[in-house]
Amino acid sequence: MLYHLHPNVSLGPDPEIGEYVVIGAPPRGAASGDVPTRIGARLVIRSHAVVYAGNVIGDRFQMGHGALIRESNQIGDDVSVGSHTIVEHHVTIADRVRIHSAAFIPEFSILEEACWIGPRVVLTNALYPQSPSAKDNLKGPRVLAGAKVGANATLLPGVTIGRGALVGAGAVVVKDVPDGKVVAGNPARILKDVADLKAYQVASLVQGDR
């Protein structure tokens, strides 16, 4: 066996685990096996990925090569985390969230159901970096259900991306984005409604015909 499961790790049926994967790595101050780790059925984790202890992860979770998930996260069903992505601790990720490769999700971020995080997206949480009270004032972004964040976008601490909103590639989001709006630029500004985009109009028509 070329992967390592620490004690007190529970996996559901039919896991697929790549080489040199570590599951249940103890967080600082804990010994191996002190903190339980629970992952549901049909897990897929690619080589060189690491999952710390204290995570509760649902069914059909997928994780790419070299990705890292720190401790004490709540992760739902049908979640996908791309290669070389980092998810820090105390993050909440709901069902059907897709996080692409090389993204950064810091502490206290909340990703609601079926939201989409593009490659190399960076969420931030330090309101006052390197200040004496920096760790006491961490506030991660909140990405609401069905929102999409394009490649290389940056979300500042504590911003909320509204339900079904769309953040353009490379945008720097410095304030909340309303539901259903398209934003882009640095700083990000509202351009139009998502409903005005032709691709989403076609999708709505197709779904309506079903």
C-alpha cells in the first residue's frame, strides 16, 4: 500500500486512493489518531494529496493530484477539489461545489451549494495582515449557491458573491456582489445581469424543455 491512513480514519465503500496520499494527518498539537476523520462512499483522491484529521466529508468526493485540505472542515456530497488546490481549516463547502486547480480557500470561507471556483482563484481572509490582532479578525468570503468565480479572480476578506452571480476572470472583488449580477475588472464593477448572457438564456430554454 503506497498511501498512508492515520488511525481514526473512516472511509465509506469503494474508495480509490492514489500513491503517496496521506489521510488523517494530525493538526498541530494533536497526535496521530486523536481527531477523527470521516469520508463517505466512492472517494477518489489522486496521488500526493493530503487530508488532515478532523474533516467530515460526504459521498463521491474527488480530489486532484497534490491538493491539500487542512483540518476541521465540513464538506458535502459530490464535491470536487482540483489538483494543487489548498483548502485551509474551518471552511464550509456545501454539496456539488466545484473547485478547480491551484485555487486557495482560506479559513472561515463558506462555499454554498453548486457554486463554481475557477482555476487559480484566490480567496482572502485577513482584514489587517500582520497586525497584532490579524488572527482575531479573519473573515473569509462567502460564495452563495450557484455563483461562479472565473479564473485568477481575487476575493477580498468578507465579501459575499450573490446567488447565481458571475465574477469575470482576473477580477478583484472588493465589495459584495448582488444576486444574479456579472462583475469584472479591478476593482470589480457590475456590468450586466447574468440573465442577459446568451449562454445562460440558451441553458434556461433547454432546461425548460425537459
